[in-house]
Amino acid sequence: MDETSLAAVTEAAGAGSAALAAAAARARSDPGSCAVVLVEGMSDQAAVQTLAERTGRDLRGEGIFVVPMGGATNIGHFVDLFGPGGFGVRLTGLCDQGEEHDFRRGLDRAGPEARYFVCVADLEDELIRALGTGRVEALIQAEGESGPFLTFTRQPAHRGEDRDQQLRRFMGTRSGRKIRYGHLLAAALDLTRVPGPLAGLLSAV
């Protein structure tokens, strides 16, 4: 495998490079037993893995690696590494609606078997709608962040927004917060109300 390609995706993955390294090692040693789920960021990774665990699945044990790419625009590098011109593993993806063009263009190069699933706004939006704003606010309270959330909602830029939009944007206001809530929202989800993109993704891998 071209070490330049690996270096490019390692830089793009950033803090998510541990999952990337594990996926690359498995793909290099046994590509036929490996599948890679490409997601935009680490909050998506946290939600997917948490939900999989709650449904009794051990993705790593199944040879499935959820790899954050540091943004959808990096997908070409990851397809070069893991797709037909690289390790040749099975590829699946999860993206925001606004990034669908990049995902489609990237995964089209991996062939028709490379499926991807699209969240309406983003994964947090899907989870918040599935849980309901009251349940999400209760989670924020349990995390001791009701005060910061109230301060956020009173800011002029956010005062007129719908509650679900305020919740979603609040989760992205501090480093690490979005990842933490990706896990918490997925952990609190009623398994009979799993959002369509997540359900589709987990059924496909």
C-alpha cells in the first residue's frame, strides 16, 4: 500500500487516527474480513459505535471499523486507501445532507456495493428528533450543563431559533462536547425509534 496515501488520511483523521490505524492494519493483513464505515467526525463515530453495542454487536470483533475522516471533503483520500485501488475492503458511509455530493462522488469510485446513508441535517439532528427536546434537555441537565445551555439560548444569534436547533448547535460549541453527546444521545435512544440513516447503516454492515 502506498505510504503516501496512508500519511494523507492519517493527517486528515487527526484525533480519529487510532481507528484508522486499526482499520488499515486489519485491511492489510486480511482485507476480505474487513469493512470500513466512513463518517465525517468523531461524534458520528461515538454514536454509531454506542448504538451498535446497545444492539449487541461488537463491530471490531466483526472486522468492522468506524473511521472518522475529519470532514467529508477528505473522502477521496480514504477511498484511495480502502477502496478498489487500495486495500479493497467493503465500504459504507454516513454523512450529513449538506455533504452528500462529496460522499456520492467519493464512494461512486468504490463501486455500486459501497452504500452510504444521509442524515437530514446531521446525526445530532436525527438523534434529537428521535429522543425529543425534553429528553435531550434532561440529558444536558444530568451533565451539569443547564446553565451554559441557558446562556447559549439567550445569545442574540440563537434566541429566535427552534429548540432542537439550539440543542444541536450547543453541542458543537466546545471541544469534545459534540463527541460526548454523540455517545449520550445514542445511549439514551429508544431502540424502537432508531433514526432511519443509523438503522440503515447498521443493517448494511
